[in-house]
Amino acid sequence: MLSVQGINVFYGKGIHALKDLSLEVGQGEIVTLIGANGAGKSSTLNTISGLVRPRSGSVVFRDMDITKLPAHKIVEAGLCQVPEGRRIFANLTVQTNLELGAYLRKDKAAIARDMQRVYELFPRLAERKQQPAGTLSGGEQQMLAIGRALMSQPQLLMLDEPSMGLAPLLVKEIFRIVQEINRAGTTILLVEQNARMALSIAHRGYVLETGRVVMTDSASVLAEVDEVRKAYLGG
Amino acid sequence: MRQELIERRLPWLILTVGVYLVISVTSALGILNDYHMINIITIGISIILGVSLNLINGFTGQFSLGHAGFMAVGAYTGAILTMKFGFPFPATLLCGGLAAAVVGLVIGLPTLRLRGDYLAIATLGFGEILRVLFINWSYVGGAGGMVVTQRYTNFHWVYAMTVLTIIVIRNWLQSAHGRACVAIREDEIAASSMGINTTLYKVAAFILGSFFAGVAGVLYAHAYYIVTPASFGFLKSVEILIIVVLGGMGSISGSVLAAIAITLVSVIFTPWPYLRMILYSLALIIVMVYRPGGLMGVKEIQLPALSLKKKEGQQVGTP
């Protein structure tokens, strides 16, 4: 479904953030990118979603070359990113945030149906429809960010650090919902620092180190590999 | 649904027509003299400038300090067209607005890539460049300015243009385009990850705002007999910005109220120019301390909907 081939990304003159990075995501999968700070996880997602331009390499999504498309065209193609740090519209209400998620869609009935589905998935949001999004707790904001992304009806949903700054119980809740979204038919590319959690729900994983893929396998195998256990899973 | 829409719009229609009739009649009867009328015209021009800048600064969140520059483009275009080519006034209004919009597009495309302070500095620079251009352009009178003998601008034109500005910008903001603009103000990256073409909407808001600033410029040129480069300096841009900030970044009715209030204050204190600047500044400080979001914040004035049909089953008292 998504195929990234040998992308190279530079920041300024000196920093070579991604080095010949390639990865594949198949229809219906949950694929996770794990790695330390600065390994290039977020850069990879930002490159796929068009926020960062690669100097070389290509990104192909459902047989369409999206390497040079602007960010909003990539969303139109069915690929939506939940950005790191959530980036909800703090002064607008929960409801308006979700409506903006459906910005590109015209089918009012289907939008209403999806809105209902998001509220079923996140009952806490339903209780806070008219509240400004900035007054939500961190976990609720993350839920809103995911819900807003779902409103664009993505084929592939990319999540950047959904567990960031959340209490362990909420992290579990978020991951359970991510799995649920996946079962309903949305492919997921997940970037996480919390490697244990990520590998527990993913089908496959890529381990990134200083801008390169150093290992890739099914999630259950990766969770057993010594280097991964030592480096990311705490023994 | 249609009925409901009419009921909600009716109070505004009555208010708009009412204000128009009251001012027209009182001025025809001589209760409002020429001095009053020129101040009312100033208020109208200030409202157009404030509301159009609010679209750029308040709703779309692009901090522009060059609004007087677009006004200057409109004013000079208008002056040239009526004085040198004898254009009729409606055509002049349209051309002045279009000229400012074209300049808005040319300036907007490169500068709207900048954010916050950088955009403010770039637009400020643009305003100064225009001013210097007009000073050195002898065709339009250089630093001495250009005399406009046709005094086309009257209360009716100003009122019509003010109402038109408010309606167009309000409708734009109520549409999906407006939601896109507000999303960009709130968070540009999030907006683009919703599929909003951020460059397009920033430039569109800039062009629309510039267009009405140009219209205000044409009205200005034909109200005061003379256009000089000095009238459109940095201070004029700040004056418009003050209207937007005082009224509330993101409130059309706030800009309208602030434009009226600021013009009135400066008119009332004209005999004491020094006191006037002190009061002006003091008012700003007080508003910023107690209402940092401006008088209206992001809210709009709401008029109660008028009910057209008789209320059914209305019972008085309970048994």
C-alpha cells in the first residue's frame, strides 16, 4: 500500500537525517517504527506526509507517486497523519475540530455517520462536544487528534508518538483503540518511543538508528531479539 | 429552514436600513451638518479598513503591518482614474479595489511563507516602499500629493461600501473557506494535515482584505480632495491595527465598534491634540490589561431573531 524507497532527507547543510531509508506498509497492517530520540522516526512520517521534502528517493502510495505532492494533496489521496504533540485547534470546540477533520469531504450524511462513530470510539469526547479543545486533558486531546484524523476517512493513518506525556493507563486505552481502528479496516503506521507497547499491537516493525533501518521483522520476533530488548525494552 | 434564515437576518436588515434612514434624514433636515457628515464618512472608511484587516490578522492569523499600503494603491489608482481619465465613480471603486488586490497577490505570494514577526516586518517594508515610490513619482504629484477635485465620496457610497465589506467578509468567514482560515490561525501544520491548502487560503484572505483596503482608499481619495504619500505611512497601518486589536482579533462587530469609538474619541478631543494622544494610549492600555482579547474577543454581537409567524399554543399563566 505504501512503499518508501531510499529516501534521503537533509536539514540545513550538515544534518543528514534519513539515509537511504526504505520501508513498506501492506494493506491492513499495523507497522511500527521504533528507535531512540533522533533516530529519524518523525522525519520519516513528516516526509511521507509531505511536510518535509526528501532530496532523493520516492514515496509511492497506492500506485501513486506522492513524493512531490503538497501536504494537502496527500491527505486527499487518503493518507492522514496525527502530528506529534497532537496539534489540536485549542480555541475551537471539540465538534468544530472534528468538522475540520472532514474538511475535504462533501458527503454530509457520511460525515455525520463518521462523527457518530468517533464519538462511540471516544465517549469522553461526546461528553465534551461544545468545550474548547484546549480545556481537554492530555489524553482527551490525543483522542481528539486521532478522531479528527479519522474524520478524513484515511486509508492509511500515521500516528506520531500517541503515548507522549500520557499516564500508563491512558496509553493502554489509546493503543486498544488504535487496534480497534485497525480491525475496522484502516492501515496504521505507528511511530513510538514506547517500543514495548508498540510491538505488542503491531504486526511488523522497523528499528531505526541514526536515520537508517537497522533491523526489520515481525513484531513478535523483534520483541525477542537481544539487541532490541537491551536497547529499547529495558533488558 | 428558509423561514428561520429570514428570521435571523431580518433584525440585521432592519438595523442596516434604520441607521441609513436616520442618518440620511437627519442630514437632509440639517440636524447633522457637513462636519458631522465628514466624520461619519471617516468612520465608514475606518470600518472598511478595520474589518478587512481583521480578516487577515484576526481570522487568518497573518500579522500584516502594511494595510495602509494597499489603501494607498487604491487611493492613487482612484485619483488617477478620475482625474486623468475621467472614469465614473463606480468603475473607479472597482478598479481601485482590483489594483490593491493584484498588489496583494504579488506581495502575498512571497511574504506569506513567513510567519509572525517576519511577516510583520516584510509587510511593514512593503508599505514603506510604496510610500517612497509615490513620493518620487512626479506623475502623481510626488511628495506634495495629488489633488482630487471630484468629490464623489458621499455618505451613501460610504455606507453602501461598508455594508458590502461586512457582508462579503462575514459570508466568506461563515463558509468552509472561513473555517479553513481560522484553522490556519489556530495551527498551520494541523490545518495542512487536515487537507487544507494553507498557502491558497492565506493568499486568498490577503487578496480579499487588500481589495477592500483599496476600496477604502478610493473612498478616502474622493472625500478629502488630496492624496499624499504621508497619509499612508506606517502610522496609518498602526492606526488600523489598533482598531482590530481594540475590537478583538476575530470579531467583525468588534472592529465596527472600535472603528466608531476611535474615530469619535479623536473627533471629541481634536481641540486638545496632546490630551488626545494621551487618552488614546491610556484607553489602549486599559483595554489590554482588562480585556486582552479586545472589546469583543472572538465573539460577535447577536441580535435576537424576529419571529414572523404567530406563536402557536402560547398560554398565559398556568392553571
